[in-house]
Amino acid sequence: MSWSEVTFTTGPAEAGKHHAEAAAGNTAVVAEAKATLLTALAHAELAGEGITHLLLKAAAGAGKSYALRQLIVAAAGSPGSRAVGVTAFTNNQIRPLAVGLAKELGRARVCLHLSQNAMDQLPPDVEQQVTVVTKAKDIPASCDVLVATAHKLKAPGEKGRIADALGVEEGHPLFHVLFVDEAWQMPHHLFDVVGRLAPVIVGVGDVGQLPPLEVGTNPWRGDSGHNPYRAWPIAFHGKSSTWERELPAVWRPAGEALGLWRAFYPGWGELNSVAAPGDRRIVPHGNGPSAPLWRQVGTGVPTLLKVDGLPDSEAPDVDLPLTLALEGWLDDLFSDGFTVETAEYASDAQPTGEVKTDNPGGTATGDPLVVLLATRNQAVDDLHAVAERLREKHGLQERDLVASTVDSWQGRTNALTIAFHPLTGATQLDDFNSAFGRLAVTCTRATHGLLVLSRTGLDDLLETAPARPGTPFGEPGFRQLPRQTHQRILGSFARGKIDLSEQQNQGA
């Protein structure tokens, strides 16, 4: 079967707001959050009254970090007016946030409080941009914003040591306000410790693209509502003391990918993309054998390619035959060459009419152009080998073609994602579900195009494989794996199918 015989079905078209109209939605929500926060801080001494928790939900690529910095800067106010705490689950999350805050507030006002081990792993330029300490006694008197992981803040005796450094009187909260970045990644048992450090708590983050699999009946000592591993903001949902909003627009995806984003966030009242259809394209230059594939992917419409006629895979997510087929198609792409086109926007997200272009072999800095993602180290090793061979053959730079595990790529962005699908070769729904959560990360990294590769049979798998009973924690109970979620997400893709059995027979 040749590529000229492959037909791609179109994904469902999604209407929505774009450009300045979409961006204005985020601006309005952040302005409301800022006003609510400042009011809460002004009345924080009135115990039990007013707003005590603010939850700002963001979809992947919504500009969450920018919104969070705006709120922190507003809370910090003038030098010496308030003590602000900023925390998150990992050092990788707090480090770039601290650097960004130091650029806005000044190096002297922001202190990054790390363990010695985390300090030893800092990139060399971080200490020039932000004050960094490993001991609370070294926190400077000029510090208004202290940034540390939740594990660092809950270390034995650390609260008292920080209080001494900040000059906090006994009986007073450590901070006026505590910000929790990526709040929905922090389990409640960890938040229980740091949540007592301030009278006002602000949680900001991606709510998680897949709905939580809730526990069954009475799984925790007879309390059906208690789950210490559930994300802490869930406990404050719907309370009169909680302000809760969603950022209604995303900046990252191409306009053609809006349907995919909405499939990951079906419960949101509104979700739009700043980029409109046609704002971003990947334009192949030639007509190599697989050019029809790359023209389809270059439209920005998320594309699922199902491949048949290959030898059996080694495992559900380790598939050398499919890897080698992908290498041939990538060879066509880089042999022909391509251009990544991006419409430029003014500060209000209105198009300027200018188009920025990028090509393989161009600038050595910036987001990678093509990224190959897989879930298993062995599969990534195979993809690394593909990337190395193609970089050498075509004289590519490191950023032109990269391979990575999905976990390592979280928080990164790139132009084109090629997802070596976790469903590859899967014959059981357990195999399907075990890595499906990572697909959410995989699908939301790209700014211009997404190609998901898989073997055939995914739809049959979802229809026929038995659901796994029990709770998410292996306890007895009744639940179904979220196959409707899976089907909804896959339904947002354009689809194509190619049979490579003829090529395999010719090569035998």
C-alpha cells in the first residue's frame, strides 16, 4: 500500500474564540483573581470570614506561569509589606518560577530555599539571577518571597528556623499568603502540613487532563470521603470560603487542535485557543514517498496513524518494526525539508500580519522542532538511535530532532510531536490504561502538529476488552476504567491507516 492510497478522515471542526477575544478571557479571570486575593489579604485577620482559598485552574498551555507570577507580584506589594510563600511538589517546578519572580521583583526580594543536593544540581546561571540558600539562617532580611518545595517547608524544625530568619513573631502565621504551583499534583497528606503556614492559600495549576478515578466505598478506615492521596484542592471545592475559576483560553496549541484540548477538559464551561486555524503550519518542501503524511500533520490537525502489516512487536510499548517504519518517513521529511510558520501577535494577541519562520539547520536556540516521545526507556533508546542516525545523515542540529520519555518532556514545548503511542501492540485494556495518562502530556506539548503512531485495533480494544474492577489503590470495589474518556480523546483526531505488508514481503 502506497501513501497515495491513504485517506485521512477529518477530525470534527470546533468553533471558538481566537486571538484578542480569546486572550481577553484569561486577562479578565486573572484580574478577578488579583482583586479577590488583595481583598482576602486585607481581611485575613478576620478568622473564619471571607475567602481563604483561591483555586485558579489552567489547561495545558494556558499561560499559567504568567498568571501565577502576576498574582505573586501583586501579593508581595511594596518591599517589606508582606511575607509571601511559594511552594510546589518538585525542585524543577520552583526553580524557573523563582528566576521569573526575581526578574520582576528584583534578586534581593526573592529567595530560593533548597536542599544541598538540589543546590548541587542547579544550572550555573541561577545563582546570578536569584538569591539561593540551603539553610534558613541565610535567608536575607530583604526577602519578601520565599520559594521552596513542600518537602523542604515541612522538614522538622524548618518552620521555626524560617520564622526566625523572617522575623515572624511567635503565634503569627509564617506567611501572609502561600502560593501552591501545580496545585493539583500535590496530595492532600502533604498539603496538610504546608497549608497551615498562611491564612490565605492560592492554588494554581493544570487540573489534570484525565478525570480522577475515585476510591470505592469506605476504602480508608470507614470514611468514604477521605483519601490522603487525592489532590488537595478537591477538598475545598464548592465551599463558600473558596474562590474557584478556570482560565478559558490556551496559548500553546494550533487552532486546529482546539477539539483535542476540549476532549481533555470536557467539564470546562469555556475553552478557546488564542491561535486561530491557519496561524501555524508545518510546510513540507518536497514530494517524497511519505509527503502526504507530512502534509496532513502540517495542517495542525492532530493525526492518528494506524499501521498494519508489520511483524509482531516485542511488547505493548516497545515496537522496533514500527520504529524503523517511522525512521523511513522521517528520512523523507528531512530529505525534502520543511518550514515551521508561526503568525506573530501583538501584546493583546491580535495578529500583526507578520509570520515567523523556522527550519532545520536554522538557529541553534529555541524550542525543538521535532520531538519523538515514548513511555518506556527501551522504546526511547530505539528512538534515540533513530534520531542520531538521522541527525548524522542530514547534518541536523540537536534541536531539530529530539527523542525523550514522556515523563522527561513534561513542561517542555516543541513544534511537532511524534508520539510513539503507549497503545502500540496492546491487546489488553490493562496495557492500554497503564500508560494512557502519559498520553495527556504527550498530546499537549506541540505548538504546530501532533502525530500519534499506533498499531491497528484500538477501537476494537476499547469496545471488547473487559474493564478492571477495584479501586485505584488495588482495594476491592466497583469501577470501570474510563474508556469513554479514551474514546472521546481518540475521536478528536483525524485518522489514517496504512498497510505495510506489501513492503514487508518485498523486503523479505
